[in-house]
Amino acid sequence: MKAIFLYAALLATTAHAQVIPPALHGANELAALPGGGWLALDKHALRLVDGSGNERASVAVRGRQFDVRDGLALVVDANAERAVPVRIDAKGLHALPPLPETGFGIEAACLYRDAQHLDHAFLIAKDGQAQQWLLGEPARLVRHMALPPHVKHCRVDDTEATLYVAESGLGLWAYDAAPESAGARVPVALAAPFGKLAKGAGAIAVLPGGVAALDGRGTLHAWRRAGDTWREQAALPSNAHALASGARLLARTDAGWKDAGLAWKASASKQAALPIVLPRAQTAPVARAGDAADDPALWIHPADPDGARILGTNKKQGLLVYDLAGRQTQLLEAGRLNNVDVRQDLAFGAGVRVDLAMATQRDENAIVLFAIDGNGTVKEAARLPTTLSDIYGACLYRTPQGGLDAIVNDKDGRFQQYRITRTDGRFGATLARSWRLASQPEGCVADERTGLLFMGEEKRGLWVADADAAKPMTPRLVLPVGGLLHADVEGMGVYHGKTGSWVVVSSQGNDSYVVLDATAPFTVRGAFRIGIDAARSIDGTSETDGLDVTSARLGGPYGKGLLVVQDGHKRLPDGPQNFKLVAWEDVARALRLGD
């Protein structure tokens, strides 16, 4: 049978019975617009056409392909090899400044409107080079990507934040479109010998709850999404009747554009998206590429709200110190430090008051102490051995007497609690108690107000126990993985407000942060994500290892406190990892917390 899908072009539209004007049957690409109009691309122009087929506006361009969202189109200028955004409004079409040159020929381009309603463009080269841009004036490069070669078509499902790319001769792939994603891909359907899709994939259209694509023979396939898998619902080699649910999938044939004949029912809507808060600032990137930045801790200046310091570990180099503007003030090359914590105004004998930071040193399986002076200057004070074989996470506990305990853990689940001592000006450590969890832990935080110790077991959840080393260790699982909390369970901190105290936990598996009461019954108050601040050119956060939070009244926007989190993927543009600063007031507003 001769395939009727001779051109690699598909259109998904929500128009009910919108008749395609005859003048548009020769268009290379087509999109239905709200209100009954059409956007069409031919060899000479991008055209705005009303429901009767009358042209209302045009942008002269030898366009290779285009994509459209409400009020916006993106067309590839094949002569200039530039992507051109086009605004669509009641007055017509308005070409905006083209995106900067990519350095490659653009084979495929598509739009993405994210959960913040920010518009992005994906631009893909023949050899698999790809870029994601944040649209605006000016447009800004978000990240570089490595996609398959020979991709001529792409589309994004905004609801699922999924980028679909069609690899000629091989198949259809799904990527996470969110800028903070790591770039992993999942096959939707592949050609032999890996699957049954004939000669790979061509044009793509997003459907409610799924995706449709042409194979290399012009047969239309449609798949319904179920998590990270896709189940084929139809394969149509010829024209059929209109779609159910009022949606239509159109295909261009040798006779022009017509209904593809795919019966498709929309899937149930997704769960409500988590609220998004924006960072107010970010630190300078760490001085090592790859997975380097890990955990922050906050030091509060006793007199100057603007004088606080952020201590951050670089697990390939040492300890970094930043001010509240994110500027690096110090680098202490102390080796492979992992977690860091701070306690201030500690008592070590008569008249001896010090501020200390503690970090785990993974090459030496040791505790490293750092002294912090009244101006926030940090210097190494001691290295204290442990008996752990693979030291990992850590936190500090200020005892009721004003002394200090260091709690450290091992990847094998062991915890050790050391009493920090000071004799003749020299620091020491005495083991006070040991215990273990069943699998790998990392993050922990002690709450001196309640005497509770919170511990994260990465794959299982959040545990709580008495922080006092003189009391029995009887951990209770208060927030298991599942629901809002996704493994790995990573960094955590406690915020002390006027009306309540809350634990903030990094839910690394879905790039979010869970907030729960710091006292029994440890009620979960919600979760949030940290998004892009386009105005400040600060990217969002992902795969957060460590965090810290304070309710201290700091300077600038941090009058009700500050949350600092590690960012696993630095974007806008790509670069070494860093730390993001979030005003607690923004978190409280997003989750409707009290003061």
C-alpha cells in the first residue's frame, strides 16, 4: 500500500471542527490558533491566516520549520541558520531579534513553556549538538546538550516537561526538558533490531497524555505515556475519521492537510505542580568542574546583618567562604571535604568562647575543625581522626553546657558522636557513642531547642532521635520516602520561627525541598522547588546535596532568614556547581507558613 504520509509533518490541534482553508493545503507546516485562525509556513513566509483563508499578516523568511505556543512562534531562517521568535497578537506577526548564532546548522527547533511560564527554545544540529535557550530580550543560553545525530524533528510536552526527538533511522527518544536535568534519555519506540518501528522516526506531535510520530514509511504511530514508559495505542497506515474529545491530529498528505483519523482520549491530568520560589542570589562557581560543590553552612555576624558568611565545601579541593552577595572571600585548600556545619559562641573552659565549623575529610577519614573570628575569617584549627572507614556526612550539636559534639557517619550506615575538647589551646575528640542505620546516610541536623537529632537515610527517609549522647539511641522513622519525599534524602536544616520550627529536607530525586514540623508529630507542611530568576539570570536548582537555613535577621531580602542550597547543575549558562541563596520569606509565602 502506498503510504499517504508523504511529508514529514504532523499537527496536533484542539480545534473542534475547524475547516482547513484550501489555500493552506500547500503549506509545509501548519498550526491552529485560538479563535479559529491558522499559522502556516511555506517556502517564502510565515503567514497568519484567518478561518476563511484570508492572510492577515506575514513574515518573509525561507523557513525550514516552526513551532508555536499561545502568542509565540519560533521559525528557523534557513538562509541565516538562525532561530527567529515571532510574537503573535491581535495586530499580527512581529519578528523579534533572532537568537544568537549557534555555530552549527539548525536541523530541528522546538519551543518549551515551563512551569514558570518562561519560554525556551531547543536548537539541534545534524551531528547531535544541541542548545537550550531562554527566550527574552536578550535571549540567553541555558545549557549545551548532546542529542542523537540526524535529528530532524523535535517537540516538547510542556505538561510533562518532556523533550521528544526523532532520530532518523533509529527511533523516538524522550528527554527531560527541564533545564536542571542531567540529560538522561528514555526510548519511546525504536527500529529493528531494538524495536518494531519501521525505519526510525520522523515528524512528531504532542498529544494529551502521549505523543504521535511518523515512522520512516509514513505510518502514523501514537503512544500513551505511563510514567517513564510509553504504550503504543495505534498504527494507522491510511486516513480515518476525526478524533474523540474534540482534539484533532492532522497530517499532510499528497492531497494536502487532513484529519489523521486517530481516536484519542486525553489522560487524567497530572498532580498539581509544586510551588516555585526564586533565588535572590548565587555564589561564584566553585573552582573545580564536575560534581564538586556539596554542602553549605551559615555563620552569623554578631553585629552586622550584612556580615554573615556562607561556608561551602568543594569535595575536590577544600572549604570556600562567601559573603551574602555570593562573592568568594576565602579558599582553604583542606582537601576532599564533604559536609560542613557551624556552631557559634561555644564554651571551652573559663573565658574561652569560640565559633567553630566542622567538616568531614574523606581522604583521611577525619574531622577538620575551623575557627571563625569576629569578622568571619576562617582558618583551620585541628584535624581529629575517627575510626570510620569511609567518612561521609556530618553535623554539630551544641550541648546544654555550651560545649560541642560532632556527629559523623560512614557510607556503610555507621554513626559516631564525638565530644570536642580543648586542652592547653589544642582541640581533641572523645568518642561518646556509636550506632548505625541499615543503609547509607549522609545529611543530619541537630536541633538544640528540642534536643532532637534528624538523620537522613538516603533510600529510606528521615529519622529522629535524641541528640544527647548520654541518652539511648532509638531512631524513629518520621518521614519515609514516598509521596513528597523522593530518594535520595540529602541535606537538611532547621528553621526556628516565632510561631513554629520547621525542618527543610532536600528531596534529591525530584529536585525539590520538603518542609515539616520540627516537633512531633512532624507534620509535613509541603514541598517546593527553586526556579529560574530570569531577571537576575540565576538558574534554578537540582540534585541538591546539602543545605542550611537560618532565621537570623540578615541584610537585604533576608530579613526573615536565609536558605542556602547546593545546586547540582549550574545553568544559564553551563558552569561549575555553586550555591543558591533563597529568602525564607519567599518559602514561607509559597507554603503558607507562619513567621
